[in-house]
Amino acid sequence: MNTKTLAFPAFSTRHLHVWRRNSLVWRKLAVPSMLGNLADPLIYMLGLGYGLGAMLSDVGGMSYIAFLATGIVCSSTMMSASFEVMYSGFSRMHVQKTWDAIMNAPVTLDDVVLGEVVWAASKSFLSGMAVLLVAWVLGLVHSPAALWVIPVVFLTGLTFASLGLVMTALSPSYDFFMYYFTLVITPMMLVSGVFFPVSQLPAPLQVVTAFLPLTHAVELARPLMSGAVPSGIALHVCVLAAYAVAGFYLALVLTRRRLLK
Amino acid sequence: MTRADPFGMNSDNASCLRASGLRKSYSGQEVVAGIDLELRPGECFGLLGPNGAGKTTTLRLCLGLIDPDGGRIEVLGLPVPERAREARRRVGVVPQADNLDPDFTVEENLLVYGRYFGLAAAEVRSRIPALLEFAGLGPRADSRIQTLSGGMKRRLTLARALINDPDLIFLDEPTTGLDPQARHLIWERLRRLLAQGKTIFLTTHFMDEAERLAHRLAILDRGRIIAQGAPRELIARHIEPQVVEVYGDGAGRWAREFGRARSVRCEQAGETVFCYARDAGPLVQNLDQQDALRYLHRQANLEDVFLKLTGRELRD
């Protein structure tokens, strides 16, 4: 691997051309895409929230459905960002060769990768916001502090877009992404406090969850949505940002190695 | 023009592309092994070579998409890869495999591609009707890419490469996989571009394409340029002017007993014998009396040069 592969990313506003290209495609299918993105989290939230919630008095000081809603805002953002960079990103990078076409124009790979990550974060942001909106309509959120969830969701989207793109850069085919979902994303969703408090887990596992990015997203979003100030804001933001930056750099190095040879 | 400078290389700095001592290896194997190239403004330059000769790698090096292991490249006066991105603002590219955007219509493909060059939407829109006309896709502006034929896709890719009104156009095997009608249409369009003063850098393994379009060409084999010059010049320099192709079961025996002695060179490929001669008269006279053999008498062409220089064995 040479120094150019490992070089510091060189960004420009040209990444917005890539963002704009993806948003134009999305706009053609915006309604079905949004409904599809919303159906899954809503089924979890309403099904588990009302069904399971009816058997529980309160969880973490709030109704179970309110508890669950705050977790699902984060997990649906994670899912949406991961799907976008992996399945759609892989199509554009490998199958349709859209990235190659863009790189024949005066746009560099660094900007293509940045555009993809910011785009996936933007799209997942809409998914997170849609869940937040539903929670608000259902009366599960009443504090204006919940508006602070908006930047948290965008940061969460950036983090998981960057991490997912590492998989995209390594992937030989679409099948590869199943490993990431079944071995990383799904277990993370189960142990990061989305469905039940992390304190329910055995102590050694709690140590592991403390290193997972989704845990930190939930730790920020949950208090904010119930009108409280999260504790350890700086730590949570730093962990999410660190995953985003490290994931992005790794994804960039791997895509440079894959495409610029 | 002096002898030391046969192509006028140093007489002006207006060359569109200049590469010297270009090298690139992959896992120890040298794919580009010291190439020197020079493209003059307004010419069509053909890079000819069998599969795997290093044509596409050379093109990617010139576009600054990969870094050479050695050598220097200058495109439109800018050093590559250092300032490749800026150079690509004035370059158009038709890649080997179609990578049109399947999520967009014909017109949207042009519009979105123009944005990658930082062109204003209004400017791109004003160029689109002429480009669609050029590509013969005027009535298909709103068609989806999947509904286009192979020839239409190629023409749209060519139109897309012109969205920034480039000075230099790279075409990587532009007519591979097209039917004869579609190929002739592409050639006609490329001639129009040359008439407008564009410079074209073409890679191909079709001899007729190179012979028709290229003012000058270089034959690339195993990463090296083994011959360079105008098509007619290469034929005159490397090959005898007349060729007689002989077909049939007895062709080999006829060559041994008669043909070989009356030709400068004789080659056999399968059932066919190729006799190269300065005067094919005696060969043809004799063949007219051989009922069992069929033959074709023709002028030597670029394919004969190519096969002589790169050999007849398969490359894949």
C-alpha cells in the first residue's frame, strides 16, 4: 500500500454533485422509499410497544412504548444508513460503475466517497425523523428538548454510513452484506439498549456494549426525547464521532485500494 | 523539421498529450513497459493492440486514475497525475463498458453528468438538444436507459463525453460489440468531431477502425510500442504490398510445392495459407488452374502488419 492510498482525505464541495445525483434518484421513488423505511420500525414500535408494553408497568422511568420509540429512532437510522451505503452504494460502485463514470469527470474518489457517506446520513436522517414524528403524534414526546435529537440522528447516520462503507469496499458481492447484518448490526441492536435497558445485561456484556456506537446514540436520544439532559454528552458524541472518522478513513483507504489501481 | 525530431515533437508546446517512459506493473508483471506517446492537436491517434496489451492501463494512466511506476505524463499542458483533475475538465471519456446511469432517462444522464463538471444547469440544458441530435437520440430524450439498443447507448455515452465541450476525447474500444450499422454511425460521428477540431485518442483492436479513423497509430504489444506511424506508412514499411489468401484442403501442399518459392513470406493458419508478395501475378496464374483451391487476392492491410508484428497465437 503506497502513501497515496493512505493519504489524508482531500475534500471539496464537489462531493455535493454526488449527493445531488443520489438525491435526484431518491426523489423519483421518495414516497414508496419512505413508506418502506418507516414500515419496519413502526411494526416493531407499535407491535412490541403496545403488545409487550401492556405487560410492563414502566421501563427506565417511562412507558415501554416511549422507551422503545427512543431506541428505534436510533436503530432505524442505523439500519437505513447501513442499507444505503451497502446495497445501493455497492450497486453504484461495482455493478453500475456509476463511480467510474463520475471519476472520469473532474471529481475525485475522495469526494465520491464523502458524497456517498453524507448522502446515506441524509437519507437515514429522514428515517430517524419519521420515527420521531410518529412518536410525537402518538404523544410519546412532549419536551422541546427532543429537538436536540435531530443532530444526534444525523451524527448517528454519519457513523453507520462510514462503518457500512468499509463493508462495501471489501465486498465481492451483495451476499457479503448478510454477514455484517447478522453478525454485527442485529446483535448490536439487541444489546445496545434499544429494546431493554443495558443494565439488564450480565456485567461482562455491559462492558462490551459500552464500546458499541449504537449504545451511545441511544444514551443521547433517550433522555433528550423525555426532556432530560443526557449525562456524559461529550463522551457519547466523541465515541460516535470517533467511529465515524475512523470508519470513514478506513473505507476511503479500502476504496482507493480497490478502484485506483 | 530535423531528423532528430521526426514528428515535430519539440517544435511547439501545443501537444494535447505527451507521455514518456511510462511504466506500470501489477504484482511484478509489467503491463506498461516504457511507452512514449505524443498527440498533436486535431489528430486522431489510435492505440492498437491485442487483448491484454496494456491499452486500457495506458488510458487510465493518462487520465490520472492510476499512478505510473515511472515516466511523465502531460495532458493539455498539465502534469498528470498531479493535476489530473483539472486536466479532466477539458477531457471527454468514452469508457469500454457502458456506465450510463440506469436510474435516469437519456436527458437526465446528460444533465447530471454536466453537473460533475461544475457546469450550471442552464448551460447544460442549452447544450442538450444539440448533443441529442448528434447522438441521433432527439426523440428518445425521455427514454429510460434500459430501453436503448447497444448502439444508442454508445452514442449517448459519446454525447455524454461531449457535455463539457472537451478539447481531447478518449475512446476505449468504442465500437466493440456493435453491429456494422452502429459502428459506421459511430465512425461518422467521430469524423464530425475531428472536423470540428477535436483531438481523439482511440484504443481499438479493430484494424479497419484504426485504418479508417486514425491519422497516426501505435501498435502496443506486451506493454511496449512495437511500431508507430500513419496507417499507410506502417503497411508500406512492414509488409509486402500484395496478399493472396488460399483456402481448401490442399492449400498446405500447394504452398510447399509452389506458393512458398514465389512469395516473400508464406504463413499457414489452420486451413488458410497467406502468401505475401511484391508481385502476386505468378501465384494468381497458378491458382486459377487449381480447381480444388479457392483464393483471395488483395492489397496488404493493417491487419497483416498487426499479425506479423504480434504473431498469430491467441491472446486471452
